[in-house]
Amino acid sequence: MMPQSSAGAVTVSIVIASLWLGGCAAAAPSRFTTQLDRTGGIGPGDPVTHANASIGRVTGVAPIAGGDSEVEFEVDHSHAAEIRQDTIMVLTTQGGVPALDAFNTEVLSPAAPSGFPLDGASSFNQMQLFLAARGPGSYAQAWADFLKPLSAPPSPSAPPSPADAQMQALMTQLSQRTIAAAAATSPMTQAQLERTRRDAEGVERQLRRDGKTAEADRLQQQIDATLSGVGAPPNTLTIPRAKPGSP
């Protein structure tokens, strides 16, 4: 028979080992996926960020249909709650190194469980297109709505939330990308319109692949109306809808 003191020591060791293993399991990083139509050279080991802080790393990049790529990444356990179900993963560059930045559009959105697929934008312009696809109104109206906080006087009694501050910072960067119909004949604006059309195709392709048909249809209608209004060709990603009575 094992002495009582030895049995107690073994029991304590088992408890400590169980707690240590349990702690390791609880602290395991959360894993997510997103899609990009342009990867910008991002690969395993590149950082995942949120609010200017590193919260994880890319673990894999694989090609999928349509010339797009699926990006797998993990987020440290202490930051997992920062990834929400409406989070858009935006491809950025930090010091010449590509990174994925988590942009949250709604602070009340539920936390995303590990394995949750997130929308992915290869540029800030694509991020705006995702926002336009999600909400009501035209693409131009979405721009106007998001730019309003930039011109509004700050309230001394109500400082902006971190989400509002992040949105305003991004809108400052994005303000130069606004579509200006009055300057649509300039080469630079035509290039911007063509880039917007390509970005919209990538976003729409991703939305349809993920079964978000209503959002994809909304984006297609908004982009077709916006680009046709400034003399650019309409989005040709999907087959044009037949006119009533046509064969």
C-alpha cells in the first residue's frame, strides 16, 4: 500500500497537471478564415492587428475559385472577443509588411466563435463596398453618411467611442477616394472608377460564394447605378438580367 503522504503528493500532482492542461486548452488561440481577391504577398506569420495592436498571426493562404484566396489566421485568446461576427478583415501594410486588420462596424455585434468565416477586403475601398452592401441606401449615400461625423463639432461631454474614432480615422484616409461625377472625364477619375468596378466584382463574388445573395444584389444595383451615372461601364460580374418580354 502506498503511504498516505505519497498518495497525497500524487493527488496534488494530478490536480496541478489537470489545471495546467486545462489552462493551456482555455488559452488556445481562436482560428478564423477570410477571403481576399488580392493577397498583397501576405503569408503565414504575418500579423493580425486591431486598434493598432498585434492580436494574432496569419497561418495559411490557399487559392480558391475565381482567382481569390482563402486566408486562415489565429487570434490570441486574450484578444478573441475583439473579433465580432460583423468584423471585416482589411489587408493593410505596416512598415512594408502585409497585415490583416480587424475592423469592427458594430460594437454590439456578437463575438465570432472560433472557425467563423469573416468578410475580407483587399483594400479600404472594398471595406466601404462591404458596408454599402450591408446597409440600405445608395453607395453615394453611404459615403455621405459615414463622412458626416468628420464635419460635426465634437461634443465635450461625449467623447467618441473607440469604434467611432476608428471609423473617423479610416474615413479621413478614404475621403480622397470619393467618386466625383463632375470630374468623371479626367484620366485619374476614370482609373478610380475602373478600380472601384474591379473592387466591387471581388466583393460581390465573395458575398455570393458565402451565400449572402441579398447583400450581393444590393451592391450590384448600387454600383451599376453609381458607375452608369458617371459614364463608367456597369458591373459585368453577373449575367445581365433579361428585360421583360425578351426571348
